[in-house]
Amino acid sequence: MAFDDLRSFLHALDQQGQLLKISEEVNAEPDLAAAANATGRIGDGAPALWFDNIRGFTDARVAMNTIGSWQNHAISLGLPPNTPVKKTDR
């Protein structure tokens, strides 16, 4: 991974438009599971999800689907999000 920590990776995803921040209150169940399922159905280009208002959990944050699309995977390697898979073998 091209990042020292999760925070810097999430920042890179955000800069590339690949982090969807959800600040409205959600339930841990079933909302988080439903969001993960829906994001998985998007396919190519699906963003990572960031929840920062989870009912019943003070100051809890959840990031999911961080490398759930090729674009996010490329970003995690320090590559541009539109890098073809064949170009990743450095």
C-alpha cells in the first residue's frame, strides 16, 4: 500500500472523488449491511463509504468498501484511478 495509514488513504480517496461521506444518522444494523450490499452492486467505480453518525455509538466511524472497486484499488497502490489492470505490474 502506498499510504502510511488509513486516514491518508481515505484522504486520497476523497481527493479523487471516490469517498462517499454519509453524515446522517444510520443504524448499525441493517443500514451498514444494506449500504455495503448496494455499493457492491454498483460495480466499476463504486466509491468507498464513510459513516460518521451511527446510532448508539458515540464518536464511532465506519469506513467500508475501501478497495471494493478497481479505481479504489489503484489509488491504494498510489496509481491514478483510471490505470488499467495490466499496467499495475511494476
